[in-house]
Amino acid sequence: MSPRTSKCQTRPTIRDIKINKKVITTTLLNPKEVTRKELGKLCTKRWLIEVDFRFIKTVLRMDVLRCKTPDMVCKEIRVHLLAYNLIRTVMAQAAYRYNLPPRTLSFKGTLQQLNAFRNIILFKICCDG
């Protein structure tokens, strides 16, 4: 057996924690370093990141990259991320204006509203700017 193979067969030490009827498995072993509450918050943040990636891939139609060269694929990804961040900025501004948490607003609904008012927005930018 090579040294690489023997390393792959070692099992990591894990810690199972039950939080809100869910079992979280982690390699963060010391409960004094990372508390149950902190792990719960990390899991929530991780879930929101996964949901954000789903929005980028499905709602912004990035599930299939259309470019052929690596350079253009990078540009395509950057444009999708830029669009995502711009939509999230609009959501954050609306949430702030109406004293709401930004995550309570619908990403897809915001995109639909922006598309519905696209001509008015472009007119305002062109004529008032």
C-alpha cells in the first residue's frame, strides 16, 4: 500500500449534534471552540448560500454555460454574479425602505418586477440621469 492509500483509509473524527430536530455532523470537535448555537448559525448560513447558488443557476439560467472558451466561460460567470448582486442590491434597498429583512423578499419576484418595469427604469436612467 502506498502512503497515499493508507491516508485515504483513515476516518476523520466527527461530532454529531442534534439541533432543532436535525442532526449536524461536523469535524469541529471542541464544544468550547464552537458551540451548538454557533454550529446552528453556520448551518443556516450554509443553507442560504446553497439557495443563492440555486437562484443563480435556475432563475438566472446559468445551469448551462453557453460559452465555448475558458476565458468566455469566466466572463459569463462574472456577468451572472454581477446580475445576481445587482438584483440583491435592489432587494436590500427595498427591504431597508420598508423596514423588512432582505431575505423575506422573493428573488424571482424581484427579477419579475424588474423585468416588468424595465422600460420605465431605462427611460428614467436615460432621461433623468
